[in-house]
Amino acid sequence: MNPRSKNKIRLYVDAVLTPDAVIELEPADSHYLCNVMRLSQGAALSCFNAACGEYDCRILEAGKKHCRVSVLAQIRKPMPAPDVWLLFAPLKKDKTDFVIEKAVELGVREIVPVITRNTISEKVKVERFAAQAKEAAEQCERTDVPVVHDAVRLEKLLREWPQERVLFFLDETLNAADCLPAFQACKGSPAALLVGPEGGFSPEERALLGSLTFVRGVALGPRILRAETAACAALAVWQAAAGDWNKGE
């Protein structure tokens, strides 16, 4: 963690941040600052969003459900995440939580839960997922929060897919760990990674994916990975090959 912000709370806010502005926080954020973190009038924090970047701030008024914050100076300009999406089949609760948290840390721009034939859980609580993404962004020093979409059936997703965006799906049936060169070849282009359920894609789903020109199958190596492990591994490789780790953005 950056020493600059080690002891300072970071808070995502959906408001225009400019020097000398005063913003009203949402009740949930007010509760978090004043009741959970026990901050009071005069306490320092930083607020951020994708449009404005990050600003030093100070609490003007603190209440259980009401908090007003004074915006001071900008400390970081907006830093857009690489243009990569994560699409994954929802897993059991703790594993889905893990995937969302790590996807945010690894820099995805959008998160899409995808329902496949072998998906374990079709109960998708988008509001909870979005709250987890917000919390993870606050912890990892992003200046944006990924968009979390409603769950969608795989077939519908593919019918409506923007074909200028390459869709890589993790295919454990491939023999070579070929994702690194495949990702490098698409550096600078919008991309998405699709991770299947614990039971894998059905033969029909695999055939459908293989028939589409904008879809490319990639493998992560000779071992079978758990879905949550595969999501993190694929994102890490994509970042190293085509994302902001090598200043590709």
C-alpha cells in the first residue's frame, strides 16, 4: 500500500469533486465513517471517482446518518482502468466474493455474471456485488469502480456481444498455455475474459463459442484450475501482457 494513504480512509463518491466544494454523503457512507470508523468533525479522508480523480477532504459535519465533507486539493488525477471485462459464472457465495474482490484489484473495467448450463448458483445479488466492488476499489487505490452488470444467460450475451471486443474464454481442453501470446496480440484493443462454472462449459456451449469469430479459446496450462483461481490467473496474465502493468494503456 502507498504510505501516503496508509492511515487515511478512501471513499468513492458519486459527486463532482472540485476544490472548496462541499458534498453530502450518502447515508450508508455517513454511517460507515461516523459509526463504524468513528470519525468526527475535522477528520481527514480522501474522496474519489472516475471523472474527477482523488481529493483530500475533511469532515465538516458528522452525524449517524448525515455527513458533510469539504473538498480540498486534488491528489491524484483520474486513472482509467485497462479496457478489459471479466465475465464469470457465479459460484458459491464466498468464492464469488473472492472473484469480485480480486477482479477489482487486478484492474477490470466491467464485471458481468454469466449464467451457463452448469452454473452452481443463479441467485445474483447485483447490489451486493456492486458494494463489494466499491469496497475493493477503496482499498486498492483505484480511482474508479468497475461497473457490475445484471446476470445474463450465455446465449443472450453472445447474441448481443459487441464484436469489436475480443472475447477470450478459458478452455481447459486446449493443450498449450497459449494465453500470453494471444493477449499480447490484442494489446491496445478492448477485450473480455470469460471463465466458466466449476463443471465447465457444456459441449453445446463450447461448440457455440467455437463458432463465433470474435471468440478465442485460451488455456492457462496443463493443470485444471478452480474457477476462482482461473479468473485471477487469467487477469494477471492479461495485465502483464496487455494491461497497465506494462504501460499499455
